Amino acid sequence: MTKQNRILAVDDDVSSAELIVRVAERCGYEGFATSDSRGVTNLANALQPDVIAIDVNMPNIDARGLLELLAEAGYEGHIIIASGSDPEILKETQSFGTEKGLSIPHVMQKPLDFAQLRQNLMSENMNNTKAA
């Protein structure tokens, strides 16, 4: 029996995080959502998600701070950046994370294109249990 992929969606707007989870669950993922960015590394350690979807602008800790913590914790899964921020900021955030050794294959502008999100979640590079 193959392991079901897991996703953790992190967004200060809980409905946005839950929406990502619902789409992921329809793609066969087991999903978890949180609106508190402060406990993400603990959740990642406990849940061992294959994918973490993160917003860029969150209170307490922004995406860069979160990416740094995930890199320090040795997170080996994939990350999707999903935010309404300027596309240039999204690309800079992606570059920052990849420079830290994280796998960030997809960056998505909000409002999300759900067909694109499904396609990203089902892509071959996302269905490897851990990043290469």
C-alpha cells in the first residue's frame, strides 16, 4: 500500500488555507490547515507533510522567516507559495527558499486558479514523497 501524500496549508486567512486543503484532498492528499505561522515547524515535524503551501504576508512570521525555519529544520518536502503579493515578490521569495536548499517548484498568484493548483499537486515532481 502506498503512503497517502500530505499537505499542510499555512495562511493567516483560515478560509484560504482550508480551500487549498479541499482542493488537495480531491487530488488524493490528506490535508491539514493552519492560520498560525508560529507553529509550522512543529506541525511539519509532527505531520511530515509532502507539500507545504504558504502565504507570503502573515503576521508573526512572514514567508521568508518561515522558509528559513523550515530549511534549518531540514524539511525535505515541496513548497508551494500561494499569495496575493506582487509577482516579483513571489519570485524573490521562491529564490530565497531555493537558495536555502528548499524545493519550491510552484508559485501561484491569488486568487488561485484551482485547475492550476490541481495540476501542480498532481504533477510528477510533487508526487515524489520527498524532494530530490
